[in-house]
Amino acid sequence: MSRIFDFTPDTVYAIVRDTARAAGLGLLAPHDLRRTAARLMLQGGAGLDQIQKILGHASIQTTERYLGSQLELRAGRAATDLIVLPGRKVLG
């Protein structure tokens, strides 16, 4: 597989930082974009197992910790209904 770009991590960081600053977003790092993408996937209905695979986490626990500040667990629900994003109404 050929590579189109051969950026170092420092180059990627500088591109994201400078572009965010120019857009008036303040200080932003590549990892912020990764975390935002993961949270949007969760909000869009993706399962933790799907997000885990996309992010390349070795365990589901890592993904849970990664998204932890956005998760609210509800006891007594089916496993697929345990995750509720803050501000969203729980059905059922």
C-alpha cells in the first residue's frame, strides 16, 4: 500500500493546532478529534464494540474509560440499553 502523505506526529499536531486556531476554535489537538469522533459514533447509535474496533482498543474496558465522561449506566436494563448520553431521555 503506497502512502500519499508521510507526516510525523509533530506535523499532524501542528496542522490540527494551526487550523483550529485559524478557525477560531482555540487549542485543539489530534486526540481531541479522535475523542469527538468516538463520542459522535456513540451518540449516533454505534455500539461500544464497534467503537472499540474502530479506535483499535484492545479491550472494551479501554473504550468505556475513553468515553467515560459521556456515559451514564442504568441498572436493570438490557446490555444494549445501558448507555445513555447526558441530556437524552431514557425510553421504557
